[in-house]
Amino acid sequence: MASPLSCSIISPKFTHSFQNKAFFFTTRLHLSLTAFRCTTPASPIHATLPRIAAKNSASLELTKRPTAPSILLTHLESTVKQFQSLMAMIFIFIEIASPVPLYGLQDASISPAEAVLYSPETKTLPRTGELALRRAIPANTNMKTIQDSLEDISYLLRIPQRKPFGTMEGNVKKALKVATDEKASILANIPAELKEEGSVLYTSLIDGKGGLQKLLQYIKDKDPDKVSVCLASTLDTVAQLELLQAPGLSFLLPDQYLKYPRLTGRGIVEFTVEKVDGSTFSPEAAGEAKSTAKIQVVIDGYSTPLTAGNFAKLVVDGAYDGMKLTCANQAILVDSEVGKATGYNVPLEIKPSGQFEPLYRTTLSIQDGELPVLPLSVYGAVAMAHSDVSDENSSPSQFFFYLYDKRNSGLGGLSFDEGQFSVFGYTTIGRDILLQIKTGDIIRSAKLVEGQDRLVLPPQEN
């Protein structure tokens, strides 16, 4: 079972080193006081359907009249502050009087949890499925350089009021230089049968309506709205070029997993969801309310070939057609008896950020700064539940849509179960439909609309 992070108590950021050292000696008392106010969040999702627990929330009721415990708490807090000041003065005297530094105390108040909270990695963690999927493509390094320069503009556009257009212009010029100087290298990585398509996309990247030259012009015009729209188009073209450069897996699967179905690239699964209680889904703008709705999920074999391959095969076999949806805490679960008849469990499969290949049967240590390429902390993430037998395996058939909510997340905006499940894709169309789904709604049909040619089945499955 995935172990949720318990209530995280972040120590104050002391600006003075002596206060840090004083804090080291008063930590335990300080933690005891803080526990009076601490709300312990429950794990947002547990492995399989029988193990799903509703989130328990606890809150402290404050009365108008001070109670004995509250008076005691105030007194203890005052005592702690006085004690910290006293200890700070003692440390000042000791350090002045003694040339020997007090080793080991400098970092005593910095916990692994704090390291994650203030880690630069959490600030750049993708917050949309599209961004996570784009970063997961194992493409040419020159294309990744272009991509990184353009993605930086996305962050710059969030700066309120006065935008740093000069910095944005520099980013686009850098991307343009790499694209023009390394044209041969970029196109060389595309297979011969896709060269023509690659050339068209390359031209569009440079001079298209949503290309780099047009983006540069909008930045010079200081028009943030047009910059935002053009940037999205440019990044989409970058992703298409990268996909042409990655026709298969960039690593070899371990021999023991060659008997499993695998997806050697990207696939798209389209779900038709239906309400059976007579209600309807909210219509889109100027649309008509209907009892059915479409949801599309992009599944990623580059990062999770076994998980995505097993899921794609189940979809092709019709395993999820007619299956009932169950709404749990921050998740929509789907199960099928078809997958349970396969006789095997897919190993837990997670690719850490910066690594060449996935890890198997191993969770990530978020406290130590390990982050997945496909994070769970994205609204509409799609992942396999855990096996009934062991958390080292994924369920052969039960998956869930994760309804990530930053308000219920942990350190750095990470889900409490980040790095614990095999995330293999994201909802890219119909995210607004997810919140409208209720327990009892069904999947009328699930189809693999793209990626059939990348689904590799072992000999006995052909």
C-alpha cells in the first residue's frame, strides 16, 4: 500500500545562524506545540477498490472563551521563544570564545521534507498532461534545447503586470539559432520514410503561422495574448517533430519482461462515457446536453512500455466496454475481470526524471528529490492501481483517473502518493467531464484510436 506523507511540519526559516542552532535544541518541544494545530491529511488514493479509504479531515474548534489548554499553549510558546533567544546568546558566546566550530548543528533543522519543498525540481514539475508528455519524448538533444528555451517563456508569461519581453526575445533567438544551425542534425534523426513529413514540420517551426519567426514578432510587439497562443502552437510543432525522431524505445527491456505486451511509443484511447440515471453531462459553449461524453487519453510507452502496452491490449480486447465507474476520493476507478484472467501482474513501472529507462518494482523517494517523468500530481493523470498481492506490482486491469487537487496536496504541491503508482498517460480531451462523472456511470466503449502499430504482442498473443 502506498504510504501517504503524514502531516509535514516545516521549521521556521531563521535568517540568523545562531537562531538555527538554538532551534535545534528546542525542536522537540516546538513540534509538540505545533501538533495542537496540525491536521493530518489522509492518503488520496489506496491501491485497489476494497482498499480505498475516504479522506478523514480533522479540524480544531476555537471557542470564544479561552480554555485552559489554550492558555497553557500560549504560555508554552512564550517560554519556547525565550528559551530560543537564551540559547542563541549562549551559542554566540561559545563561538566567539572557541575557535572550534560546532559541526553538525548548521543543518540540524533542515529536514528532507524541506529539501523537497524548496527544491528547484518541484518548481519545474509539469502541471499539465501536455507538458509532461512533451518532456517524456526521447528526442534529439537539439530539439530539447529548443523546447526548454520555449518552455521558459511559459513561466515568464505568468509574471504579472510588466512582462520581461527582452528575456523572452532572447529565448526565441536562442531557439532560432539552434534550429537553423542544427537543421541537418534535427532532420537526420528522422527515419527515411518520415523525412518528408519532418521537412514540412521543420519549415512550419521556423516560418509557419505559429512558428518561431512569428513568435518573435509578437514578442517585439509586446502582445502577451498573441505570444501565448503562438507559443502553444510552436511547442506543439516541436512535440510533433520530436515524435518523428522517436519511432521506438530508446532502451532495451529486461529479458524477463519480453513476454508482456508493450507499447513502443504513443497511443490515444478514446472513452465514450454514459450516464445511466437519466441525467446529462453539462454542455460545452452553445452545445447540447447529452447523456454521453468523450474523453481522450494519451498513453505513453516511452516511459512505461509495459504498463501502457498491457492497457492498450485490454482496450483492444474490449475489457473496459460496459464497465461501471466508481468515484472515490480524488479518483475515478475502473476495473475489469478480463485483465484478471491473464495470469500475470504487470510490475510497478516508474521512470525517474533524468534517467534513461524505467525502474521496476520500485517506488520513488520524493523526500530524497526523486521525481517521475510522468507525475501523478497532474489533474487527469491515468495510472494503474496496485495489485491485490503486492505493491511491487500493478493491478492487471484496474486503473484510475486521478483528480489532482493542489489544495489537498503535500510538499511543493506534490500528491501524497507521488512516485507510488505507474502513471502511464494523461487525459487531454474531456478533462471537464471527469468532475461530472458519478458512481454508476459506465464506459460505453473504449477504443485505441491511435498507436495500434506500436503495440507489440508476444508470440503467444498474436
